[in-house]
Amino acid sequence: MTRTILAAAMAFAFSSAAFAQKTTEFYVVQDTTTKQCTVVDTKPTASTMVVVGDGVFKTRTDAETNMKSIKVCTSN
């Protein structure tokens, strides 16, 4: 019985650590054809989308706030 509880506790500890490391990142990107800026949660791979601003943000709110101060996003 003790082994089962210990094994379950260890499995929970390792799985919790794995879930804790998964973080969502947000990027401010600009579509090079339309010159429109948006916030996305995956780093763009298409050549028509480029990351602008300070790079990676931990929350969507931080990215949206930063987007308002990026010159290429506000000059449209």
C-alpha cells in the first residue's frame, strides 16, 4: 500500500513539473502585405508575417499594450 501511494505521489510530482513548464507566449506580428499588426500565440513561420516590438510576452494583455506603442503598428 505504501509503495502504491509513493509511486502515485512521484508520478503526480513529475507530471506537475511538466505541465508547469508549458507556458504560452505571445508575439506582436505584422503582416508585410497589409501592414496590419496582430497578437498571436505562436511564433510566425510564414515569410509574410514578422515579429515586431520587444519580442515575446507572457500575457496577451502585455502584448496588446505593447502593440499600441510600436511605431510600425500605430502609423497605419
